[in-house]
Amino acid sequence: MLARLLERGIPVRAMTRSPETANLPEGAEVVRGDLADPAGLEACLDGVETVFLMWPFHDAEPMAAIMDVVERHARRVVLMSSGAVQDGLPPDRHTGRVGRSHAEVERLLAASGLAWTVLRPSTFAANALWWADQIRAGDTVAGPFGAVRMAMLHEADIAAVAVCALTEDGHDQACYLLTGPQALTQVEQVHVIGQALGRPLRWRELSREAARRRFAADDSFADVLLDGYAKMLDGPSPALTKTVEMVTGSPARTFHQWVLDHAGEFAPQGVVHPC
Ligand SMILES: NC(=O)c1ccc[n+]([C@@H]2O[C@H](COP(=O)([O-])OP(=O)(O)OC[C@H]3O[C@@H](n4cnc5c(N)ncnc54)[C@H](OP(=O)(O)O)[C@@H]3O)[C@@H](O)[C@H]2O)c1
């Protein structure tokens, strides 16, 4: 996203907790900051007109303080929310933690005096990188909830929509549900990765308990993730949207394309055989 903004000649300031390892494109001004320290954001936001806000927390508690600082400096916010937010459902009626916290963040943004655009992405295709170690080491991916369907979304499509929302008129007070073009089970995702890499891969189902043991005992995200999968398994297949194409003019990229774009991450010793 930063590279696309810079290509358009738009000055970009990127805030990260770790400027030395962030590996951001040349031309971006990189500053140190932490969303857990709202007071420290004052300097980061000096002179900024439009903010792209990614919400890294699993609750909405820090949002009010962050909004205070943002409102003192900027005019508009493009918020990376989540497809887990259900339209029209109050935050406290969301049963999942991810949906509840993002819904509350959206509510606080809408109640602010800022112009805003909300992006609600479906499952990131990049989550498949969680399997990269297993795929580099062998032909089997072991995981829980193999039957869960996800509308895998290429990060380049999120970036393309974000750039439109950040730079063009006509996106104020818009809420964009972004999905990939197909809903694939995790078993199917592994087969697509195998096809794209040119070597058959298998799924091995793990019980929830066995999967939980692969995370650190105190990893709070593990339970958020596994609860989310359990809920998705019981729910309908994710609805697909054409929002990426509607906003950018280009259809959303397939999961197969995403794998080709990231084939090197799955290849043992960097050997890639895309087909
Ligand atoms: N993954 C999905 O499938 C998915 C789908 C829909 C929506 N989303 C939403 O998209 C957002 C990003 O998701 P993700 O899966 O990419 O999460 P992630 O892998 O955990 O990335 C979180 C990012 O936030 C940064 N970060 C963490 N704490 C921070 C802080 N206190 N101050 C500033 N930066 C901080 C991290 O930077 P460091 O390098 O400093 O750790 C990292 O770049 C989340 O809001 C998530 O709910 C994700």
C-alpha cells in the first residue's frame, strides 16, 4: 500500500513499533510509535491529514484515547476493520471477540467528527503462511477445522481498495465488505497450494485440543482463533462480494494467484516450480 501511495507522489508517514526491522519502501518516512501509547501518537500525527488505522488489539478499550489524538490532527480515517463485524448488530450483541471489538471500534469512529471509510476484509490469504514451515518440511499440513470455509483475500486487493479510499473522493462514510472470489475450505486451500507449487499436499485433521497444544499455554490469540473457527464451522459459507472490483475496477485475485505470488515462502531451499 505504501509503495502504491508513493508511486502516486503522495507523501507517506508510517508508524511502527520497530522502524529498524519494518522493511518499508524507500521514500516512506518511518517513525516509531505504539498504539498502546496514545500520547506518543501526537508527534507521529503532526501534519497528517488522512490516517490508515489498523487495529491490533482484541478489545476496543484503547480506541477512545486514540480517537482523541487523531481528531486533533487529521480530517479522515480509513479503518481496517474485519468481516467478522455484522452489519446493524450492536457491538455487545456480537458473540465472537474479534467481531465485537472491531464493531465497537467502528462505532467510536462513526461517532467521532472525522470523515471515515471502513474496510471489512474477509480472511487474509496470508494466513496460509502459518503453514509454510510444514509445507517446506513435507507434504502434509496438520491443522484443526479443515472443513471451515474462508473467502481468502489477497493483501494486494486490500491495499488497492485502501489506496482508493485514501486518495479519491467518494468513499466517505462507506463500509466495504471485501472478499476473495471463492470460499475454500482449509482442506481445499492446501490442495490449491499443492497445485500452484506443483507437488501434491495433504491435510491431516487435528482435534481442537491437539491444535491448542501447539500454541503457548498463555497465547490468548489461540483461543480467539479456535473459537472463531468453531463459530465459522457452524455458520453459513462466507458470502462473496464484488467490492474489490467495484472500488478498484479489477476483480479480486484468486487464492491460486496469491500462492504463485508467495511461492518462494513455501519452497524448500528456495526451489520454486509454479504451474
Ligand atoms: N488475519 C486475518 O485473516 C484478518 C481478517 C480480517 C481482518 N483482520 C484484521 O486486520 C488487522 C491485522 O491483522 P493481522 O492478522 O495482520 O494481525 P497481525 O499479524 O497480528 O499484525 C498485527 C500488526 O499490528 C502491529 N501492532 C501490534 N501491536 C501494535 C501496537 N501496539 N502499536 C502499533 N502496531 C502494532 C504489528 O506490528 P509489529 O511488527 O510491531 O508486531 C503487526 O504489524 C487486525 O485488526 C485483524 O483483526 C485480519
